Amino acid sequence: MKKIALFDAKPYDKEYFDKLNTKYEIEYFENKLTAKTAQLARGFDGVCAFVNDDIDKAAIDTLYDGGVRVLAMRCAGYSNVDFKAAFGKINVVRVPAYSPNGVAEHAMALLQTLNRKIHKAYNRTRDFNFSLVGLTGINLHGKTVGVIGTGKIGQAFIDICRGYGMRVIAYDLYPAKDKGIEYVDLDTLLRESDVISLHCPLTEQTHHILDREAFQKMKKGAFIVNTSRGALIDSKELLNALNNETIRGAGLDVYEEEANLFFEDFSGTMIRDDVLALLVSRPNVILTSHQAFLTEEALENIAETTLQNLDAFFDDEELVNEVCYQCVDGKGKVQCKEEGKKRCF
């Protein structure tokens, strides 16, 4: 029986992997996978990691020296993996899509919570304060939403926005064909959008795609929603845009310095990230801790696809969900392998 080390394990991970696993000896580690903790996987055949693990060259080398030959990412993102270090040593597979509708629904929930001040109303009525002062929102019907990134999640969010009667414009380096989406350049999207929602991968091209210059180009009073990757937004410039009222509010499920914070309980700890502390304190910022994916359906899909990826690797079958530095073109687009090739190496 092959041994798998699953890092950054939470109770909900264990529940669904235990439910579906029939072939592997899985050991769950609460530690994140890093260069320091990689030694815990010595003697294992494979490892399973998540979005905030730091799988750099040192971690790859330690895993490889310890006998690991497959890295199964139980997520869609892979910007935290050093693919050049892994190539020729450890095959990397991922879960490309597990809850596009769930993430899109969470994005809309963040937007509506911000817009209609649901968080404020909830706290008020618990204190029997039934005043409506300060709770005014806007109609989303007829407003323009700019969607950056039109993959499966972006398209699901577009469908929701269309249901609200919103005008949708989009920006993507790789426009989706035959979807009836109105694509514009980034400057036009920033200038015309009442709501900007981020659904693109984090790459060199998209890092800080919303920076000082971008915020200066935005329509005054726009909402920002990010359920993708934190570093798509320059957090300090976001805070400045909130302070000068360039934007109306921000709904964030991710934060660029989240790696050592999210998924853990720090309620009794002094948080020494001043930008995060200021963002959380703002009444027009809603922050959730990377939970947009967290539905029962997604957790089951993640476990199922991850186990299927492991099956394919150990059974010497085609790795349909493999990613390596030769398969990624530097802009986040995964290209097809050579015809007849089952895996990258």
C-alpha cells in the first residue's frame, strides 16, 4: 500500500479523504509543507499539498531525497510550486476545477454583503438596534461589472451577474470563445466598471494587476471583489484607495500575505501585519479566510480528483492533470503535452 503524506490537513480534509480512500495509507500532518517540514515525508511515496504550502527548491530536493515521486496539489493554483526544481524528479498534479459555482456564489455573497451592509445589519439587530441609518446600498441591476479572468469560475460569476441584470465586460489574456462575453482592454474595464471581480490566476503578468495606477483609473465608487489570489492586488494601494474613497468597498477572500495566517485561529494573538489589521478594521471591507471553495461538493470533488490523480501516477497511466514548467507558458495557461505522451517526464 502506497504511503501519502497530506500536509496542512484540516478536519474537513480528513473527513472526505477518509470517506473516499480505499488504496492508500494516508498520514495527516497539520504542518504546512515547507523546506523545514518536508523531512516529515521521508519514506512516503507521495505528498498532498494545498495553496499556502511553500514548495520551493529546498522542499522539492528534500522530498525527492526522501523517496517522494509525486506531488498532488489538492487545489487549482500552483504558483507556490518551484516547477523547474521538480522537473525530472517529482511529477506535479492538481485539481483544475472543483467548485467554480461555489467560488462564484461566494464572490456574489461578498458583493451583496458589502453593498447592502448585511454585516452591519446583523450586528445591529442582535443588539435590538433596528435603525436603518447608514445601511443604504445601490441597485446592482443595470450596473456594469468588470470580470478579470474568464475561466470556469469567471464564467460562473458572469452568469450570476447576468441574472441580476448587470452589464458584463471582461478582460482576459485568453478570451473564451463562443460565450457571448464582451471583452475590452484593461483600461476600459477599470474606467467603466461599477464592480470589479478578480478570477484570474496569479502569474508574472497578473501580479498586482490592481496597483496604484489601476486604482487611479477606476470609476469612483466601484466595488472590488477578489476570490482568486491575494497578490493580484497591491494591498497597500487598496488601503489607500479605500482611504481616499476611490472605491466604495472591498470583498476579499484572499490576501497577499495570507500564507502564515489563513486557515488558522489567531484570535488570541497580536497580528503584526498592519495593512491586514487596517483592512479588517474598515467597515466597508469584508474579509473571509480563503473559504470561497469550501462547500461539501467541492471537498468531495477535491478528494476524488486527488485520489484519481494518484491512481494514474502509480498505475503508470496518463496524468491528465499534470503541470510542469514546460507545460505552463509563463502566463498561467497550461498547454497540452506532446501527442501520445502520458506525462511530462
